[in-house]
Amino acid sequence: MALTVRSQLSNANLPLAPYPAYCEVTNTEQSFNLDVAGINAAKELSDSAEFLGSALRLEKGDAPHTPEDNAIILSLDAALNEGYTLTIDANSARIIGGDATQVFYGVQTLIQLAQSLGAKLPALKISDTARCEYRGLHLDVSRHFFGVEEVKRVLELMAMHKLNYFHWHLVDDQGWRLELDAFPELVQTGSQRPATVNNHTLDRGTDLDNIPHGGYYSKQDIRDIVAYASARHITVIPEIDLPGHSSALLAAYPSLGCSNARTAPFVQTHFGIFTQVLCNRETTFEFLTTLFTELAELFPGPLVHIGGDEVKKLHWENCPECQQILRDQELPNSKALHGYFIQRVTKILATLGKRAICWDDVLEAKNLDNSVKIMSWLGEAKAREALARGHELIMTQSNLYFDFYQSLSIDEPFAIHGHAPLKGVYNYDPLQHSDAIQGVQANVWTEYIDSMAKLEYVLLPRLAALAEIAWTPKEKQSWTDFKQRIPGLFERYRSLGYRVADSVYVPEFEVTERSSQSIKVAVHSEFPENPIRITTDGSRPTLNSNVYQQPVVITEPTLIHAGSFSDDGTAAYGVAPLFVYPHHAVSCKVIARDSELQLLSVDNLDKLTNGLPQQGLRFQHADWALFDALNLFYIDLDLGGETKFSNVSVGFDGALGRSLYFPLSVTLLCSLDGQNWLEIGPLQPSKPAGRWALNGLEHTTHFLRIRVDNQQTIYSYEDACDVIPPLYIDEITVT
């Protein structure tokens, strides 16, 4: 296999990820031949030598080699500290590391070169060290279980990319995956759920697949995986999520919950945030002391993740025991009680020689000791708060959520929501707030990832981008250079048997001009050498469709599709859709009001009049305005002057893969002065599904008001009670 043309090799496009801190191709005409090479390694580096030999199918030499013997030489030099060098000339490939871990990273670099360039490697010099101390990958095995061999496959990918921390999310509401001798019911009861919700957990009328889902790791499985990771210089961090996300634990040991819980605990079949929570009584901490004592024997690493996220405090607020503890500890509220719980568990871990990591939700408690290491996922402001409060910090922001969609293509596998494209991963800087931040991690939640093929799809190639922002110096990072390496990376991954996402090739739309009369749309691709074909009749582009050449001007409702094809036409990548709808209200001023007609703060109101209805497209939160837990509200539009109109429609629902809820009624009112309002009539559900419309009018108005009656309740699996349903709204069209 030779994926990169040797004559075109440069110091910026060696087929590597992550890219080294320094590299120089010293002679493209000179080659080191791996086919006749042996391995000469210091005794303490025998593991790396065996790993290299296995990967390259080489024999480890018994007798010492010299550079003239065509040898791969592995050695140590403490002066290199946290780094390694790789030097290749016609006679040898020499890897020198500050310690065994650094030699292992040098071995990974050599393996990548061999897998991409073949047996003959060019003369080069690499001097390398990691940018971030912590380079992590998270895997949730609670929502969907992955077996021992599948976890090892993930660890192989981590080692390939020089990641060094495996955050193993072992328990959650949908399953407990860790065998512990002291508490057999955790796996006998907590690891099994009777069924899993079909489609999205928030769909209307959701049903269950009625297929039992279970699985857990025996203690021997855990030891096996921990040892496998250690041999690849990866530290395993187990996560026992507390005190929320505890449905599976409480299903096994319900006495650990608050006695006032409204429903009996069970292993959840839906996904979300549930009211089940551990009680703060003393017996809970006695249970956790035994649990973590046994866990500490299985995981020799210094860190244990205890979650602390998304804790609903309803049970605490109505629990006599929790309220008594709150008074005894002189705590002001349930947020401080949250901090008390985390502090108690942190102290348990400290007695076992372990340190706690938590999600940054715990920062709501002002009584939290700064010895707790924080993983920041709730936004950059929370990250700055953690730093200001003296916590060590690891960045895991939404750009790094690999369970999000990689593109807006209609061909993407079903995902939870969100958009985390490869370019967004690569351009994220985890150290933007401080060089003192310890590192970065990508998270893989598996609500909708139920197979190894899907798992590999969400990991690759985004894992390469994660590795580079974690390893390569910021000044050496270049999206342009990284793009040049993508075809070679893809070929290498596929040659190794991994499934890879082509999402980076999917075109993207950009609205360049917008008015009530027309909307101009441009189409872009990160790979302009691949032709983009476009249709405006709603059909899927083919090789016979028109090649995109210039922005398209849209004057009437139009569903555009754009698809990218390989330059030779042999490969078709995903197709992106965009619904474009010019109308009278495009770009007009929009405000929201509550039931008392007071101004209401709602995100994304501008998306209600941007000329881009979302019905039938991938659901993205940022494209919809969320009106949450409101039983009556109003949306006012200023059309900018007196405007004649005949039809009004409002988009509800959550689009493809996220069917949410409709209101009870929607009513249109008009005003010429913004003070005196005339009720015109009710809007009715119409096609496409999710749009409510009132047609055939003959009116002139300056202001429009949409009154939305949502005085209804639906059953919430998260809250285990009836709640006012959230309403997602998008384009309000006026024609």
C-alpha cells in the first residue's frame, strides 16, 4: 500500500495524524527498506518492539543491530523528557524517547508512515511532543452495550492517534455495566432493560421495540481491558454517574433513593434526564464507600469520574431526610446539597488514593472544593468560571460531541441532534482560555449508536482532528494542510477495516442575499476539485444533474439539493437539502410576548423570518425557536409598512427525526398601528406536516400577531408526570 505519491511529499503533508511538532523530509530519493529490517530495542522497550513488529510483520532481532544493519532502533534518552525523535535514513529508522510512553508514540508515527507509504520510507527527521497533557475519548456503554473486543477496537484507534485517556461511562439510567461482588443486583437487575424506545425519545406517540437489551463486564473483563489499554499507554477512567442518572442503580437497590419518590425506580427504556436521584442519607455514602473500594481495585489509574451532571432535585426538596441534612449542614438550598453530596464522594475517593472528576454542572454548588477536576461541556463561560475558581480543567464542548451529526446531509445516520462537522472539530482550540487547561476530550454518547459500524462512523475521521488539536502545536495546525491529508487518511482507515464517514465532502449552503422578493444561495465544498451537482425540483442529484457554477437566485418556494461527486464520477457523497421560501416577512422584526403580553426572551427568533423553513430537514436546535413550558404566548411581526397578504403559515414540530408537539390552537391577529388588534381567524394544520396555515385572505396590515394556545399537558418520561409540552417553531411565512 502506498497512499501518497513520494515525489510530492513535503514537510506539511506527510500522511500523519496527529501531525508532529517538527518534521523535515531530508531526502525524497533516499529510502529505508522495511522489508529487510530488524528491530533492535532496549530491554525495557520490548513491549513497543513487539507492538511494532506485529504491526509491520517484522521479527524482533535477538542480536543487537547497528545502523548499518538496516535496523529499526528503539532507545531511551531522559533528556528528551516528554517527547521523542524519529530519524530515518538509508540504513536505519531510529526512535528515541524520553520514556517508554514517548517511544510508543514514535512507534505509532512509524507505523502510520509504513501503512501509508509502503515498505520504503523516505529519509526524514521528526522531533515531537504533545501539546496537551490530557488527550481523551469518552464512550458511553450504558445506553448501548459494547463488548470487550469492541472496546479493544476503540482502544486501538485511540493508540493510533496518540490519545492517552479512555473515559469509560459505565453506568446510567439505561443500564449498569460493571460487576461488583458486594452488590450482585447491580448486574442481575440493573444491567437489563426490557426494551428501548423506537426512533427519537421525544417523538410523539413513541413506542418501544420490546427487545431486551443488556450486558455487563465481569471483573475479569475489566482487568483485561485495563491491561490492554495500559499496554497502549492509555489510562482508563471509569465513570459512576452520581447522584443523578441513577435509575439503573436504584432499580437494583431502591432503598438508596428518597422515600418520597413518586414512582418505583426501574431501568429506563427512554433517554433523557430523570427524577431518580440518590438520597443524601448516611446509608447511601456507606454503600458508595463499599462500591468505590471494590472499584478502586479494578482501576489502578488515579482518576474516577463521578458525573454530578443533570441532577433533578425534586425528590431532595420533598425528602424529610435530605431537608434535615440541609439544615444540619447549614446549607442554603438544594444546589448546595448537590455540592455536599459531591464533596462526600470526593472524600471517599481520596481515602482510596483517587481523585474525582465531575462534569461542570457541579459548579452550581458554591461549596465545591477546587480539588475536583472539571470536565467542561456547558459552554465557554462555564469553563472560565471553573478556571477562576481554581479547578483543573478538561474541555469537552459541543464541538467535540461525536454523537452529533457530521453534516446536514439527508444520508447521515440517525443521531441525537446537533452538528459537529470535521472542520468544527479541527478549528476548536481547547486552550483558548488558558495554557493551564490540562487537555481535551471528545464524547460519544450512544443513545442512537447501537453497533460497532455506527461507532466507527462517528469516530472517523473526527478522531484524527481531535488528535491533532490535542497534540500538534497551535501554530502548526492548518485546516488547509489537514484537508490535503484526508484522502490518504481515509484510505488507510479503510485498508485497516474501519468504517469511515464521507461527511466532509458534503456541500454546504450559504445565503448571500435575502429579501421578500428573492433569496440568493451559494453552494460551497471543502473539496472544490469534486464537482457539485444541484437540483431545484426537489429531486436527488445524479451524475446527469447540472453542475453548480454560480449562486442561484430563488423567487418562489424551492427545495434545493446539492451533492458532491468524486472527480472521476465513481463516488457519490451525501446530499444536502435546503428549503428556500421568499415571502413578505423575510428579515422582518420579531418579538415574543408571554400570556400577559410582556416581552419574552427566546433564542433564535430571527430564524422565524429568515426565509428557510425547516420542515423535513435535519433537526438542529439553532434553527428553531424554543417556547418552553408556556401555556399561552404571542409572536409579533413588524412587516415594515402596510402590506397586502393572502396567506400566513407557521412551522411547528422538530423536523426529521425529532417529532415534538403541536399546540391546541393558533390564531392570527392584525394591526395597522401595533396597538389595536383585529382577530382574523384560526390557523389549521396543513401539509407538509408541522405547518399551520390560514389561506385565502384579503387583508392589509403593518403588524401581525400569532397567538399560540398551548394549555395542555403531555406525559414526560423524564419527570414521571404530566408537563406542558415544549413547542419548537420555525418560519412564519406571509404571502
